Amino acid sequence: MTETFALSPHETLAARFAGRVEFAARFVPRPNIGHVVLDFDGTLSLIREGWPEVMLPMFEELLPRVDGEAPEAVRAMLWDDIMTLNGRQTIYQMMKFAERVMERGGEAREPLEYKHDYLRRLEVRIQSRIDRLAKGGAEPGEFLLHGTLDLLDGMAARGWALYLASGTDEPFVKREAEWLGLARYFGGHIYGALDDYENFSKKQVIERILAEHNVDGDRLMVIGDGYVEIENGRDVGALTVAVASDEANNGAGRVDPWKRERLLGVGADIVIPDYQDAAVLLDVIEGK
């Protein structure tokens, strides 16, 4: 006689997905969702795919050396600094780097100067992508995380209010959202980093939504691939969907293990690699 085992409720939910999905033990459906905050880079847009490969070498180049320090250890330290702050405005990564410079007895530049240096280097890396999009030489879908439009269409059809909040500078976010055909989903609710960094944060966007609409966190969903937005969402009781996207292999359905571990660690309710199963995901969130 073959022994059979009943699936747990979360295993039953996961079985509905064609691709990979992971539910935290705390996950419960939220049939009353009405507002959704989404990150941009790595969550929807792939225009800036590879940005850590610009920031990390820059930091390695500019960091004062300490005798006897292994390059691999320095690289690991800087990588952890960068990715732990992923999702916050870029200036915070530069502020942390300035601290590292001073720890080693160096004379740090102003964080804003580091930021502008990084943005110049990043523009060089992504210039061909920008040119192709701006001149119509590339289809927007080439630079969208797999299934993005299915996700946004599904949420718009439900009447949910959508907000885009990015740690990338606001002019770039608005420009790239237009090129990718995403601006229409968000209306005037596209927010990004400012040089006057204290006047913007994802936390501020979330708090403003809850206050202006007089709703609790249980009516909010936060979707992103960064540590910060998942933590901010968890802190107000929102449903948090972590996109542990493997940006270099878009559409492969692979989970980035570093993102997965960190995002579950700060309170993600659901982890996905992309939006292959957007329709199922939204139904499960609603409890259908």
C-alpha cells in the first residue's frame, strides 16, 4: 500500500504555480488590497541591470588600502554594504562608502560627489540600451522583467492604485518608465531619489499613502527586490512580495539566492523570481 501525505496549505498554493514561488509561514491572503507600491530597477525595469558591477569596482578603486587586508575580504565587505542598502536612495550607499574611506584614514569626498561619479559611470554602461529605446531600436519588453505587463494589467483591472517608488533619481525613473510604457499605470504617482535626499524615501511614500487614504497597512501591498521596501512594508503590516530576480537571466525563472535569503530575512511574505505566474499570484493574494 502506498503511503500518501497531505500537502500543507502553502504547498497547495505553490502547486498552482508553473514557476517557482515560496510562501513564508506568516502569509495569509489579503482580499482587501487597494494600494500597491512597486520598486523599479530589478522589480520592473532591467535598463540598469548590472549596476552593482559599476558601483563595486568604483568603490574598490577609491577605497584606501590597509596592509595585510585580503582583496576578497574587502570586496565581500563592500558588496554587503551595497546590497544591504539596495532599495534606498543611491546616496545612502555613497554615505556608507564615505564612512569606509574615513575608517581607513582616508579623506572622503562628499557623498553627493561619489553619487554623481557613479551615475556618470553607470550611464556609460547603459548608454547603448538608452539609445536603442529612445530611438525605437528596441522593444520595451526587452528591458522589462518577465511578465511585468501581465502583472500591471492584472492589478489595474482590479482597480488597485499603483505607485512607483525608486531609489534611482526621479528624472531617470520618469524618463525610463515612459520609454518602457509603464507611466500610464501610475499616473502622477512616480517617485524617485532627490539630491535633497531627506525629502524622499520609500517609507515616506508608504506613510503618505496610508495617511491620505486613511487606510491601514492590511490594504497595502509592497513589491520589490530590495531590502528596504520589504522592510518598510513589513513595518506597517503590508503584504510584501519579494522579487528575487536573476536580472542577467531574465525569463529563466531562477531565483537570486542572495536576494532570497535577505528578503525573507526582513519579512517577505512571498518570494518569486519574476511574474511568469502573475494571474495566479494575484488570485492567491486575494484568496481565490
